[in-house]
Amino acid sequence: MAKWLELSGDFSCNNRCLGCYSISGDASRMSTGEALEHLRHGRAEGARWLWLGGGEPTLRRDLFAIARAARAMGYTRVKLQTNGMLLSYPDYVSRCVDAGITETTFSIKGATAASHDRLTQTPGCFEHLQRGIDEWCRRGLTADGDILLYRSGLPEFVDMIRVFHARGLERFNVWLFSATEFGEGTLADEVPKIADAIHAIGEALALNLSARTDFITSLHTPPCTVPRGLSACLFHAAALELIVANPGGYRFRLEESPIEGGHYLESCIKCTLRRRCNGLRQDYLKVYGDAEFQPETEPDDRPIPVLRDVVGLDYGADGGGSEEGGDSGSRA
Ligand code: SF4
């Protein structure tokens, strides 16, 4: 069974982000008919929430047709994962809402135009992103941030949280840059050390900007690297119950992706946290080795974070809310 279907229709994008697969030149593309077939499959497998990813999904001319079809099939949440550039146009936001898109998650690389545009390699991108967030949030719609953390972005991580939360984003997912697709060399220098990322997340949480218990979720940091006091930022890929559909008929569970980890050390066998650990990424081990990953021998009594993407849109700042996702897209 599944909760989410993530549809990545193609890999084209109007940004040129450092290290992103979208600049590899892969032109494979899912037709509208194939996308609709994936929607039907997803519903048959139990999915009721749709995640529109890519590439940049707003570049697809059939985006609104797909969103409308999804809502007609019974998908109650339709999430748009976007760099925000096209959402800077008010008419485009209106069309998203009319088509039934309920929420967005905006891709963030830096806290300033200089850093964001350097990593997206797209002049003017930061300004469009800001305007896109403003257009979306002024309608009272749900909006999160996806921070792709590069090593060179670590010094301004706390500012990214502060700046974009002030702008209207409710919570953040932190992805650690991976050099998986491009091997070693210069890009491997941009992989942040987990200990440094966790330290930065701790600093951001210490600002107490939000009462949300799922304010920051860290996707690529195994539980053994996260101090007990920061357990709320833990992420377990399998908990999303998410099926990814890519061009070429590829379908797989999120937890099977090498980006999520999947590799375990010999010493992991005795770790009490293993049942909710996504494992390690091979590219990370090549850069930093395995010294950070020490098995937990005490019983696993850490609380399991309750995430909005697991329980539903109504999961709000007070840590409560309904068990099932709302379908209005309005803020809880
Ligand atoms: S299973 Fe291994 S990587 Fe995962 S938390 Fe335990 S020691 Fe860390």
C-alpha cells in the first residue's frame, strides 16, 4: 500500500543547479497518457496524495491537466515541488489553485541572491523565488521549503531558515547535497559533513521560530548522528509510504533510492536504531568515511517524529491535528 505518488514527468528545468541531475542532458519524458496511467496505478495501490516533482514540473504544459485529473480520481493533496520562478506570476498561481494544487514546497539553496543564484547558476532566480513565495502565501496556502544544503551553504543555513520562515514558509526539509550522480572531484567538495549539518540545524531550532514539532526535518542524517535533543528532526523514508514514478516506466519505493541511503556498516547489525534508519549513502562514505556512525546500544526510546507529510495537512503548530489530510490546502 502507498500514501504518496511522486510523479517526476521529466528532468527539464529552468535552473542549472550545481550537481543536479537535471543538467545531465537526460531528455527522457513521460507522456500525458503515461502520467495518467501512473495516477491510476497509484490510486489502485492506495495513494491519495500526489507529489509533482521533476525536473521543474511547472515547465510541463500538461501540469494543470494532470493536477485536475488527479483530483477527479480522488487525490486529496497535490503538492508542487518547485523552484518558484513561474509562481512569481500571479496568473500562474491562480491557475495552479484552479487546477487543484493544494500546497507547494519551494527549493532553496541560499539566504541571499548572491548565494542562491550562484548555486542555481541562474541569475535572477532568488528574486523570482521570493516573489513566488509571496504570491503563494498571500492566498493563505500551505508552503514549505526544501533546503538543499551544500557545504559552501553551511555558514548561512540559519539565515535561510530565518529569512524564508519570515517570508511565510511554515516548515523545512533539509536535503544534504549528494555527489552520487557525478562521482568524485570538485562536486564531492560540496558534500556537507553530517556533524556540521546537525550543528547548524540545532542552531536554527534554538531560535524557537516556530511551535511546530516538525519545523525542520533532516533527510540524510541517520539517527546515530542526531543527538537525542534534536530527535524531532529525524526522518524515516519508509514512513512516507511513497512510490516514485519516473520516465521510462520506472517505479520504486522512496526507501529503495540510493539517495536515501540503503548502505549499512557491519557494526549496524547491533544498532538498536536500525529499524528506523535509512542507511548510509555511498558517496558520503567515500568523502568522509564511517567514523560518524556509531551504533546505539541502549534501547531505542527516542520519540518518533510526527510529520505533516505522514499524517496530513491538518497537522499543525500545536503538534496535534487530524490523522487524515485535509483537502483545502489552507493553513492549519
Ligand atoms: S543502523 Fe548504522 S547508520 Fe543507522 S543509526 Fe545505527 S549505526 Fe547509524
